[in-house]
Amino acid sequence: MTRPKTTKTTKTPKQPARRPTAKKAKPARAVAAGAQVLATTPVAATAEAATPRLVTRAELTELVRREAYRLATHRNFQNGSPFQDWVNAEAAVRAQLDAQGARAE
């Protein structure tokens, strides 16, 4: 008995279905640390509106720390001191808080 002759057929591999890709989000613009001191919130026209926002000691320390680091990176960590960066950062943050009508504890 002879076998019937079979021909080899090559199948093309199926390509995986393409999923729609989500658009990549654009990176947020870099904002100076000092510009992020306080978020603006709508204030009702009440007696409470005249009360300045109180910044806790921990918040103030964090704001100063970030600003001091920004100052140090701006000068490439050369020709300066961490202490002077801290003093300059604290003055800048307090000035910005005053300009925004906030006060630190």
C-alpha cells in the first residue's frame, strides 16, 4: 500500500492583534520650588477669609529644604556652603509666604 503524497504548506504566523495605545502624557513643566509654596484655594467672603493660612513648622522646614537643594543644584554644589544655602532658602520662602499672606508657626 502506498501512502498518498502530501504537500507541505507553510502557514504564515498570525500577528498579534494590535491594541490601541494610550497617548503618552506630556511631562509637567518644571516649576521652581518657591512657586509651589502655597496652593491657591477659593476663599469665601467671610470673616474667615481674612485669616492668613498657617504653615506648620514641618511644612516650612520641607519648603526650605527643597529651596536650599534647588539653590545648591543651581550652583552645581560648587563654591558655597549648605549653611548659606539654607539661610538664603529660608529668607526666600518666608518672603514668599509673606507675599501670599501666609504665616509660619
